[in-house]
Amino acid sequence: MAVPKKRSSVSRKGKRRGGQHHKLSRRGNILVDPETGELTLRHCVTPSGVYKGKKVFETKADREELEEEDEGQE
């Protein structure tokens, strides 16, 4: 099994791991959702639960809004 000859420093390790985030933004995978204005990756559901203009799942914030509306009507 291969073993490193010398210990890699914390800064070197950080540089190696930190480079992964730049790859995502350079390729243009991050998009701004035209309806909500949220940042998302391509072919992924937005944090508000929208995919291709359709509501895919209900978020916690949506449920809380519905509960508040129901309480206001009673």
C-alpha cells in the first residue's frame, strides 16, 4: 500500500480540497432560477422545491404558511 513519505501540511491539504468548489462555478453549472431567483445546479431541484417550473415537493416553509392561513380563517 502506498504511504506518503512526508506529512502534508494543513495548508496544502486545504489547497487540494478547496479547488473542488471552483470547478463547479467555472463550468457554468450554477444557474439562477427565473421564477424564484435562487441559485441551483443544473438538473437539480431548487431549495424551494421547484423543478422545471413545477412544484415537486412541499417545503417546511410552505407547510407553515398553510397552517397560518388555516388559523386566520377560523
